[in-house]
Amino acid sequence: MEIFTIPHEGRHILYFPFRNAVFAGNAALVNLARRAQQGQASAVRQLRDMLGDKLWIDDPRETALRSRALPEPFRPTSISLLLTDDCTLRCRYCYADGGKSRQAISWDTVAGVIDVIFANAAAIGCEDVAVNFHGGDVGAVWPLFVRTRGYMRDKEKSLGIRAATSVGTNGVLDDAQRLWLTENIDSATLSVDGPPAIHDSARAFPDGSPSSNFVLKTMQHFDRVKFPYGIRSTVTGENVSRMDECVGYICANSAAKRIQMEPMYPQGRAANGNVSPPSARAFIDNFRTARKVASSFGRRLCYSGARLDVLTNVFCRACGDSCVVTPSGDITSCYEVADAANPLAGVFFYGRYDPKTRTFVLDRDRRERLFGLSVLEKPECSDCFCKWHCAGDCPAKALLSERAEIDNLPDRCLINRELTRDQLVAALGVAAEVDSSILGTAVSPR
């Protein structure tokens, strides 16, 4: 059984990730837990008497998450389609350098890939497929986007298999496009950085003109028709101190229940140094302030590396389970690594779609290596209480991260730990009141 002891403001949190339990207590409880985990029978008995028998019942999730096997045969029913690497905006921090190239995926590849996933679903008796549209932006190849969805509609009707669709968009759409999107796509993630002055400083058109008015109209349309969407914001060193203001603006102008804020990462267009990432400490401190603002509006502020409600051995499906088809027809497991010139292409590219044979051609060795990117293969994570939540963090960013001076941890690792600790404290509720007794309060964090 894994038991993590976490110091917090001079007190201690005792966390059982696979038992849905978190306790607050003093140093004596922590010492007892450590001896129990080392296998001292008397400590195990004492801890069991104190905390209850249910904590010693095996959880099948724990066994399942302690191993991974390469699924064979490769038969995806869920894909991400990167229709283009072109974009209507030239965001200063774009990880993909969107718009530098204007390549669009070929129609033969689009139709062929869709045929394959529908055929896979039919072969295994699955009633659904899933397609996420990502890449530069669908607004840059709108006719192709519409044609692709229409082709999927035909497949749905002929095979009786439903397609769940989602899209990531910059929100630069006209009225007709907004209406079409909400009538034909199931959900969206919309990029919004905050008030116009902040948003437009980073997310402008190629000629430098602002995009915020388009995005505001898109949010208003989404809300008017009650379309399900979330908002993603990128935080730079320039706007990190205004995260609370950004959240306040979004909450006042959008009905989206979920807002995700992520620190900018210096890759793609941001790698040239024209915009800097926030420090880990600045992001943590200002996230905490912004979280209170979101809560006051009844909204949820999220960050990808802090998710106490998730138990997993991988940060995301990029660790071998994802099928992302790039504009060139290559298959990558990470949509942030979509260009063969990317330094990480040798890690995440593992095949391509062959229009002649209408099949996926795979590199098995690379797929196997991708499965090794789970937290199970990261000894540096073994003693971390976040290990079954952030699961070793974003695999692409983790491969490039340098350790910071603070705690000798990569910045994102420090952020993951601090914000996950906040969630444990919130679940506990009264951690500050129980240091006087050996056994504090037990609550379920999930």
C-alpha cells in the first residue's frame, strides 16, 4: 500500500491515493505511517486500528495501473485530425508556429482515415467513434472542415455508428461559421487569454490587428445557443500577475463552467525569446488568487497537472494510445509534435497513413517506446504524492524540461505538486485544526 506524507504549514497530511482517503495529523501519525509502510507488523496493526479496515482492502485500480501492455492489433476508433498547420492568427507564443506553413491535409488522407476508424468500430461492435479537430485552426481551411464533417455524417447514416466531434479553435469566425459549428460539432475548446488588451497583445492577426472582438462574439453565440465549450488561456511572464483579472473578464463574458490556465512553454514561435514564460512561483501564487475569483462566479479554474480526481499512470494519451494525423499524413501521438522537423518527432512520430493501401503503416518499436513514457518508467516520480495524478507530467514538456533552482525540480513539476497539495487541503477542509491529535480528520478527495 502506498502512503504519502505531505508537510503543510507545519502540519502533516497523510494521503492514500488508492483508498480515496486523506487524513490530517501530527508528526506521530506520520512516523507511524512510515513504519507501517516499511512492513513493521505492530505499526500496521496500530495504524489499521486507528484508521479503519477499509483502507486495507485491495483496490483493483492499483493493480491495473501498475502495468501497461501494448494493445494489439492497432485498431483506433478515436483520432485527432490536424487539417492544416495554417492559422488565421499569429499568436506570439504558438507552440506550432501556426501559419509559418500553410500545408493542408489531402482529401484522400482525410476520407481514408475516417473510413478506417469507422471500419474499426464496425469490426469490434463499437457504436461510437471520436474525432477531434486540431492543428493550426479550422478557420483557415473552413471548406475542408465542412466537407470532412459532411463525409462523417454520411458514414454515420450508412453504418449506424455515431461520431462524437470536438474542436479546438481560436474563435475567429464569422456569424455563419459560428452557427454551423454549433449545429454540427458536439463541443469546443476556445482560446481566450483575458481582457482585450491582454488577449490582443499575444493573439493578433498577421497584420497585427486585434482578434478579441471576434472571440467575444463567438463566446456570446456559444452561450446564446447553450453550446458546450471550455476555455483555455495561456499565461506568459507578462500577464501572470493579472491572472485574476483575466479570469474575472472570462467569467463576466462567458458562461463556460471550466477555465483552464496553462503556463506558456518556450517552443515553436515562443522559442525565439519574444515572449517569456512565467516563473513557477509566480504562476502558483497567481493561480491561487485567480481560483478564488473563478469560485466566486461558480466556475472551476483548472490546470492540467493538478487533477486529484484522476488516477492514471499516464499524463495523456500521447504515451502510446493517441492517434493524431498530421497535415502531411504522418501519425504522431502528440498534437504538439506535429512537424517532422520538431526535435521530438523521433519520439512521438510512429507511423503514417498510406493512401495507396488505405491503411496505417506503423513503427512498432516507436510505439513500444511511447508506452515507456508512463510514470511507471520514471523513478524520479516514485516518492511523489502526485505520481498517480500528473503521472510524470506532459511527456513532450518533460523531455525538454530543465530542473529549476527551486527544489531541483522542473518548473511544471513544482506547479503540479503545489496545486495538487492545494486540492488535498481543500478535500481535507480542516487540516489546520487537527495537529493536536494523533488522528485528525479523514475525507474522500474524489
